[in-house]
Amino acid sequence: MWPILIVSIIGVAVVLERAFWWTGRWMRRDPKRIEKVFTAIETGDVT
């Protein structure tokens, strides 16, 4: 029973850490920079 509890706690910790990481990444994205990248791809100006 103890191993199941320990693995469950580790699993929840990993899920929470990944959720915080993705949330932080989503909050820091720059829409202007993303638009610039897509425009460069559309015009073929990719180096």
C-alpha cells in the first residue's frame, strides 16, 4: 500500500509541475512575434 501512495504523490506532483510550466509558458507568449514568424513562413523568408 505504501508504494502505491508514494507513486501517487509523485504522479500528482509531476502533473502539477507540468501544469504550472505550461501556464507560465502560455502567459509569456508574444502574439506579435508569433505573427511575425507566420508571415515569414508564408512569404518564404525562412533562414
